[in-house]
Amino acid sequence: MKLAPRDAAWVYLERANTPLLSIAMYVFDTSTDPRGSMTPDEVRAFIAERVQTVDVFTRRLQRVPLDLDHPSWVVDHGFDIDNHLEVTDARGGGWGEFRRIASEFVGRGLDLQRPPWEMQVVTGLADIDGVAHASAVLLKFHHSVGDGTATLEMTRRLFAAHVDRQPVKGPHTPVGSRSVRQALPTISRQLRAFVRGIRHVSAAGKEVKAAIDSGDMQMPPRMRPATRFNRSVGPERSFDAASFLLDDVRAIRAAGDATVNDVALTVVSGALRDYLREVGEETEESLGANVPMSLRSLGHLESANQITVLQVDLHTDIADPLERLRAIHTSAAAERDRKQRAEVLRSESLVDVTPGFVVRAINWIASRLPSSSSSVPYFNVVTTNVARGGVDLWLRDAKAVSTYGAAALTDRQGLTHAIHSLGNTLTISVLTNPNMMDDPERYVALIHAQFDSLAAAVGASTSTV
């Protein structure tokens, strides 16, 4: 099947130091498995059986030379589970060992000549997330496979209590061009659609401008002050995370008349503000966050990636945590409303008709243009949120007790936060480049401190895990 343009764009936009990955991590309590921790052979057999029930795990991308047409998903007849699965024995290591393994895992890109996913199963973990003996699963997909919601459904099928032997297959759309000869006749059609798309987007842009001029819509600031996290990103990664009881987060949400995402953004905002102040780089102007939002409820897209990006003001210029929470709640709500307006959706729809060779050319040019050292467009950091709770996940008979993630770093975006929940635990996973932050454990401590300060400000008691 041929990739939708929104999915194919992730292939074209990837750069060497910034692989575009969707990453999930789960910790399993092996004390719930009467047989204990699995051996490497048992892990291999468990995973090998289950990946056969979802076709995405055994298909690969077939690109057209020069990207004259979008890639297609084709069956990988040479599929070998050993090219995708690694089993590591932590030998009694705890959180520090898990962090080290996770940092290395998220920093490695994927071979797009093979099905674009990899998994690392870590056995022999000790004293992690409240359990004495644990195993962990680290799973990454290329973002062309789908967004966090799409890949979550695949993950749930992999780690369901029982194997569902009814295969799940993607939509049966035609396979696209496979050669230059097949692609050449489509180029004129692609370009005509692109020109029509430019006109369509231009007309929508005029509607957006009219709404702004009338005061009916407010745009976020075009530029933000650059920080140490808005430089070129190197190949190495550093991972860490903070964990909280979801009941505590909900108590703050209720007391502050906000959302769970507002609470997380406020905590991240305060920690970012404090960290930059500690290193002598606090900015007077407020910083912004890239916050992906699902568009699935609108039902107008057929791609595996159905997201838009909110540009949320973090109000880092506000010291008081409760005042900052209220400001972020207002800004985030206004931005959600703006991004769901019909004229805004139309104004951002050019990706749906832009030929691959045009996207690739634009990306090549953009990568070589000089960038400002004092400012950055729209946002400074990334904060994603995918709830993974509500469905039990199992590694054989070991039950998942917590989840983490990693939002991909991109050029000039060297600090990301992945907010996930499972059961009664919410985690804020931090990913950065060591050249930008060599002490992520300090940043995580600031996240915890900000959480406690916000809880005190709204009068909610907390029990940090």
C-alpha cells in the first residue's frame, strides 16, 4: 500500500543526527510470573509469534528513486526477527542501568531497508518502579508507521494477555510506483495537485488573517528567544524521567480547574525556567512548547499520523506556579480551539498534496540555510502526551507497572518531554543531547520540586513515587 503524504513526509524530513522515531518503554513486574524472568530464547519465541499478527511488523518501505512518488509498504519476504530484537541482561542493575540502556536505544536510528521497528527487552532489573525484580521492553517505530495513538494499538496487541491470532492488516490501498518509469507519468498530476493545493491554502490563509484582524483569533508569537536547547543537535542522547501518582496529578488538576496536560506543562515550564536560571541563561521573554494534538476526533484524515502541532506559551516569565498554571490553561485552550478551526486546518493542508521530491528539496535547502542564534520559530521544547492506561499489558505473565517514552529530537529542538500514564502512575520522560544538558538528573529533580510547589499552591497533598 502507498503511504499517505502525511506519513511519507516523516521519511523525507529525517536527518542523520535526528532519526524521527516513536518510542515507548514499559517496565514489567516479573514477580507476577510464576516462571520468573524470561530467558532470551523465551523472549524471542514470545515476540516472534506475536509480531506475525500485525502486518506492520513484517512490511518495509519501498522508495521510488529520487522520491518521484511516495513510498509504498511491501511485504519483507526476508523478514528475520533477529534483525529487530535484542535481549539484554541488566544483571541486577536498577534505574541507572535502565537509563543508560534507554539513552543508547533512543539514539540509534532505524534501517529503512527493513521493517522500521526495533525492540530491546531488558531482563534482570532490580528495585525499579517499586518492584524488586523487573524486565523492561523498549520499542521504537519510525514515525512513518504512525503517531503515538496508532503505535499504541500495535503495542497493546503485542502485549495482550492472550495472542489474538486474527491478523490485523492495514488498508488495502494500491501499491504506488516502484520505479522511475512508473513514476514519471504521475509527475504532472502531482504538480497540478500541488498548484491547486497552494491556491487552496492561500485562500484559507486569507480567511485566517481576516479572523486575526477582527480579533476573533489570536496567533502565538512567531519567534521565541533561543536557549541552549535550540542549537544543532548531536547524535548522542540522554534519557531520564520523573514519576508521579496519577491521583495526585488529578487532585492538582481539580483544585486548579485545569487539565492533566496543563499540570504537566506547568511543571515542565517551571523546571525549564529554574534550570536556565541555574546555568545563568534565564530569558526575560516567555518560552514556548510544541505540543502535538490528535485530529482523530475530526475524522477528516486517513493517514496513520493524524496530528497537528499546538504552539503553547509556557509562560516561563511567571514565577508563581498557580498563576502560571492558569495562564497555561488559557493559552493551551485557545490554541486547541484555533487548531481545530476549519480555515486553519485548510491553511495547513499543503502537506497532503506536496510531492515527495518537493519536500525533500525544501528540507535539503532548509538544512543549509543560516539560522539565528538569538531566536527560534514558535517553540523551544517539545511536550507530547499519550495515555497508555486502561488496558493491562503482559510480558508472558509479568504485568506492566509503568511506562515511559521519548519524543524525537529534531534540528534546534534538543529537549523533549514525553508524558505517559499507566495505571495510577504518570511519568514525564526527558530526552536531550548531552552537549546541551549533561545533568538530566538535576532537571528531573527540578521537575519534582515544581510538582510539589504547584501542589502546595493549589492545596493538594502529594506522594511522589
